[in-house]
Amino acid sequence: MGDNVSASNSSQTLNRVVVCFGHGETPQDTGTFRCCPLGVQFYSEEEIRPYKILALDVAYPDESGNELRAQCRGIAVQSVRVPAKGLYRVWILFTDAPKEFLERMKCVSKRLGTQCPHCMNY
């Protein structure tokens, strides 16, 4: 089975994002954190090898301020060391996520500005 990744955001304006992986938490730059219907991009202190299967717990504020939460599965598609930050930039593609969650994530990610470049075109 995969490892667990947890991404959570504590407000409707994306003031604070924390990604938990392994035994650590990595605060995220809200300007570069991405979470949309396709997946999630974040910084991690640990490298996540490409093709690694992961279980993800995602929590986000929805349109009404309530928590939108889902358990998803994903696959690491890229992990690149960023020397200036001393972290890895990780791209996870959702492979199994609740359909309702993905539909709602379209609106939520647009409102919060966390869409990936592909989703920004739609």
C-alpha cells in the first residue's frame, strides 16, 4: 500500500497550508501550492519517488466555509529537488478520488487560486 499524505488549508482565503508526509509537516507557500481536480503539487522535505502510490487525506474549505474532506489515492509523477528551498517539489496525480469531491474541487480550487496551469484553461 501507499504512504499517507495529508494536505489541509485552514481558511477560505488560503492563509495557511500544511502538508504532512512521513514524520514531518512542511508549511507551504500559498502562492505555489496547487490542489485541483487533477491532483496536488507541494513542497516536501522528503523525496517521493515517481510512480509511488500514495493515500491522501485532503481537507479544504468549501464554498460555504465548511470543510471539504476526502480520502484519495494518487501516484507521484514527479519529485524535483529545489536547491534554493532545500525541498522537493512534488506532483501527485489523483488516481482514485470521490467523484463529488472532484466536481466540487473545480469550483473550490478556482476560488482559492490553487488550480494547476491545465485547469486554469477550463
